Amino acid sequence: MIPAFRSAPLVAIAVALGAVSAALAQDMPQVRDSRTGKVWTPEPVTVETPGDASRSPSSYANRAFDPNAQNVQVAGVVVQHPRAQLMATVPITAGPAMPVVTLDVPSLQVVPARHWLSILYLTNNSANTVNAVVGCHFTNGGRKVEDVRVVVPSAGPGERLGLPVRGPRYDVFVDRVSCDVISPT
């Protein structure tokens, strides 16, 4: 049994961490999977190697209308390990005409005062568990802003997963995100 005087600080820390987690989750937008209709709220994504996007153009409004006025590029490749949300299970269709893993066109939105967010849907079309890595490229006016590698949690046979991918800061303009499966294993 833990004495009362020792457990009180631990309870206070747990409550504080719970409040921070709840506040972060409240800021995340709800998204809807167009295939299954399932509505879900992605969990905030942490990154292993945050880049430096400290250089920014002079006028925030001008950057929105003139991509050439923004010259911000996050150095290196940011690696992310997001939590996946199981959307549904699908029929096993992998074969000569169907790839083992398919990736739906990612959506792009901004989480106000935080960062850009892309939602990916990865479907395992095989009867085996798949561990995939996805490469995403955030661009503005055709110029690279940030490259991200997403280490996808294991996808079981026929599983369709929803994945949040964190992009650059909200005040760095992004007009496109493109993603490709780098390696299904």
C-alpha cells in the first residue's frame, strides 16, 4: 500500500497529463472515411526528427497567394509512427492484377494554430499481415516543403487502416501532399 502523502503527487501528475491529452485530442478534427462512412478523430502525431522551418516570408497573406514568396523547407526526412484506426475489413483480392497494399489519395487540412494534417487510408489486400512504410511529400507551388516517412503499424489480413500524418507548421503554406507506398513487407 502506498502512503497517502506519496500518492497525492502521482494523482496530480496523472490528472494533469490526462487534461493535456484531452486538450490535444479536442483540437484534432473529425474525419470520415469515404469508403466505410466511419467517422473518427485521429490522435495527435509525434515525430522523431523535427525539422527547422524557422525561416518564413514577410507577409502571411502574400504567402497564401504567391507560393514563390515562401521559401521554407524542412531539412531531412521526418519519421512518424502514427496510431492507426481500423476502418473495416475488406475481401482478400491481392493477386496479379491487384497489389498487396493500396493507398487512397490523401486528404489535406490544417489544424488551426498547430500544423498541417493529411489523412491516409491503407488497405491490406492480402491474406498476410503487412508492415508498410509510406513516403509523403508536402509541397507548395511544386516546391518541396517537407518529406515524411510514415512507419505504418501492422495491418492484418484484409484490414483497412486510417492514419494521420503530421505535416509542417500551420503558418507554412502547403497546397499538395502526395504519398506512395515505399515498402510493404
